[in-house]
Amino acid sequence: MQSYKTLKVWQKAHELVLWIYEMTNSFPKQEIFGLTPQIRRSSVSIAANLAEGCGKSTSKDIANFFQVSLGSLHETEYYILLAKDLAYISIQDFQKSDDKTREVKAMLVSLIKTVRNS
């Protein structure tokens, strides 16, 4: 497997993490032990599991880590929706986040299919 840093999906996932960190800086202080660390952790897990998968030797192991990454992406999507519904983020930030997660998801699903078929 190639270096995770060269994967376009990892690069996009990393951009999403940076966006999430920036966005959550404005969350209310009462969320310091609630939603803020949860959404940050799940978004970091997307990129981290892609990186870890690249260190595995079998296609099955690689695909499993990429699948975990996809699960973390779904979790992150929910937290973004929750943040919008709690009025912690604007509709514009929600839409921007949604665009970013959809892009990563499409790339990740495609990558998982490719790895599983190899």
C-alpha cells in the first residue's frame, strides 16, 4: 500500500478534521466535555484509520480499517447535524460541512470497493 499522505481521500479527510476543529472553536463552553470532543474525535478517526489501514499488509485488513473510517464519517455527519439542530453552527457551515463529508464519503466508498476487489 502507498503512503497515506498521497491518498486524495486522506488529504480530504485531513481537511475535514481541520475544518471541524475550526468550527468547534465557537461551540458553547458547556460542550467542552460533550459534543466538542466527540465530533473532533470522530473526525480525527476518519483520517487516522485511513493512515492505519495503509500500514496493513493484506487487502482484507486494509479494507477493514477503511470501513472503520467510513463508520467514523457517518458518526461525524450525525454530530454535524446535531450541532446544526442545537444552533451551534450556521446553515452555511452545516452545508459546507455536508459538502465536505459527502466528498470524502464518495471517495472512501470507491476506495473500499477497489481494495476489496484487488
